[in-house]
Amino acid sequence: MKIRTVFIGLVAVTFSAIALAQTPIVIKFSHVVAADTPKGKGAEFFAKKAAELTKGKAKVEVYPNSALYKDKEELEALQLGAVQMLAPSLAKFGPLGVKEFEAFDFPYIFDDTAELHRITQGPIGAALLAKLEPKGIKGLAYWDNGFKSFSANTPIKTPADLKGKKMRIQSSKVIEEQMRSLGSLPQVIGFGEVYQALQTGVVDGTENPLSNLYTQKMHEVQKHLTLTNHGYLGYAVIVNKKFWEGLPADVRGQLEQAMKESTVYANKIAQEENDIALEGVKKSGKTTVYVPTKEEKLAFKKAMAPTHIKMADRVGKDLLQSIYKETGFDPAKL
């Protein structure tokens, strides 16, 4: 009787172990933008690749449009382990205490994605991600969104056209100073609340890559868009460090490969999605799109150049100089 009981117990334990081994590891991937943005599509691509490469051992559940957590909540949720993966904009790490990431917010610091990728795909980008680890966060990759342009309900052809305007920004001291250099009044508002803020006149305008502007329908409540391409908006794909290091080594390796492939995909479609969004804005007939002349663009560069000097100490002068060396940007020559 005892032998039979022991045997049954062993069988039960064995089947439990098999069931546990077959249970997929769930990774909740939360983000605040629409599913049809570069980040949204990148997240879905990663979920598909993760399932494929881990052969079902890991299941990535994607929650777009702030379905789980809003802008201000998601980093804390990650640190607490309530969600495993995020892709916040790089400006979000400043309020977390890693101010160096605000170097990406400096106006006109990158002329194009080639210059940008020298940083995000090189040693400077890797060193910045490593600074997140004491916060319980592991940085996996940088994903592009695109370059930001100004929108408002009045024409924007010169820096003076933004003077006195209440402009929505994400939380970044560098972007705040950028707006002040234009004589604007920066207003920090969560991404999911921007449409309503524009619609009700809480703010007069904002800055966004075109895919964000279009997918969130901000163009419906903004009469003018000027393609200044003055600043970069990108994301860091991050995971809860304890969760990541606790994964089986084979699964972690497969997820790292899935992330590499997803990064190539996400960065490739970023420009495509912004081009599609620009056409969508134009076709809507609700927003006048203006392309500044070379001289007008230079005027914006000169107007915002003091941001580099005033905010250098915030991110570190050595870091800024190392980026300038890679990109060839020199605010003193404007």
C-alpha cells in the first residue's frame, strides 16, 4: 500500500514537472502608443519572433495604447515586476535619475539616422543602457521612431511664431529648455492625454514624429504642421533585470536573437511609417503642411542652440562632446 502511494505520488510530481516545463513563460510587453506605429509593430514582431525562436517556451503579450499602464506609471510597474517589458521614450529615464539619456533630446544633435545609429548602435549607446542596471532595469535595444516636427493652430515659419505658445512636451528638462529658447511655454502632459489637451486648448501645439501625430489623430486638432525635424524621438526596449536574469539561459539567448531581428525590423519601418503618416496628414485636408526653407531651418537651429550650452551640465559635458565627435555637430558654429 505504501509503495503504491509513493508510486502515485512520484507520478503526480513527474506530471506536475512536465506540465510546469510546458507552461510558457509569459512576458507582458506594455507600451503607450497605437499598435500601428513603428513601436507597436516592432512589439508585435518581437512577440511573433519570440514564440518562433523559443518554440513556444516564451509567450509575449503586447498591450498597446496604455491598456495596462500610462506614461507616468509604466516604469514603476516594470521595477516592481508587474510588467516585464517596456519600450519607453528615452526622455523617460531622466526623471528616473539617469539624466544622461536626455542627451538624445538636444535639438538638431543628429542630422539623420546614420548619425544617430553611430550612437545607439555603438559603445556610447551600450554604456548608457548599462546605467539603467542599478535601477533594476536591463536595456536590450534602441528602437527608432523618427524626428519631431512642430504643430500648432497657427502657421510656424520662424522661431518667433512659437513665442508665447503653450507647447506640450514629455517630461525632459532638455526639451523644456528647448521650448523656452523659442519663447514657448512648455507643458508636461502624458501622451495619452495630448489629443484632448489640444482639442480643448489646454495647450496650443506640440512636437511629434509624424507617425505619432497621425495615429493619435492629433492632426485633426492642429491646423498647421512644419517639418522642422528638430529633435529625435526613440525608445529603449527594457526588461525587469531580475526577471531577465532568472530566465533559462537557452530561452534568454533565443529572446536576445528575437530582439536583434525585431530591432532591424522596427528601425526599418520607422521611416516608412512616418512617410505614410505624412501622406495621411496631407490627404486629411485638416492640416496645412509646411516645409521650411534652408534659411528658415537654420533660424530654428540658431534659436535652439543655447539649449546645448545651458543643459550641458545636466547630461554631462564629456558625454555631449563624445556625441558631437561622432556626429560632427557644433552648436558654437551656428
